[in-house]
Amino acid sequence: MPYSEDIEKKIKSFYSIEDIISAMKAFAGVSIRQTEEIVPNVREYEKNILSVMTDLIVNYPDPGIDKKQRRQQDHYSLRLFTGIMRSI
């Protein structure tokens, strides 16, 4: 039969584990809220970067390619940008 001291230790350890779990839940909640606040800004940044990259590809093509290749490159760049923007 366990002694009362052993039972008291088990009860105390249970409360400390419960406190730890409670603290972890609170920390997770804060982390989730912070992430939710940041995500829209990251998405806006991504859109801006994609827009700039597309602008650079379309308006400043490789000078070493001929007009036919340039049109193909522009068409590919536009399709790529459109596809990426649809996925956002």
C-alpha cells in the first residue's frame, strides 16, 4: 500500500504537469495569432515580388534572342505569372 507521502508527490506532479500543459496551450495560441497577423503581409509581399519579376522578364528581355524567341518568352512569362497569381 502506498504511503501518503507518495500519493502527495503524485498529486503535486500531476498539478505541475497540468500547469505545463496549460502554459504550452497559451503559448501555442499566441504563436497562432501572431502567424495569422503576418500571413496577409507575406502574401502581399509575394504578389509584389511576382509582379516585379514579371515586369522585368517582359520589359527587359534577353538582348541575345531574336523577335520570335522574345514573343515566345513573353507568352511563357505571362502564362507563368497568370498561373501563379491564380494559385494565390
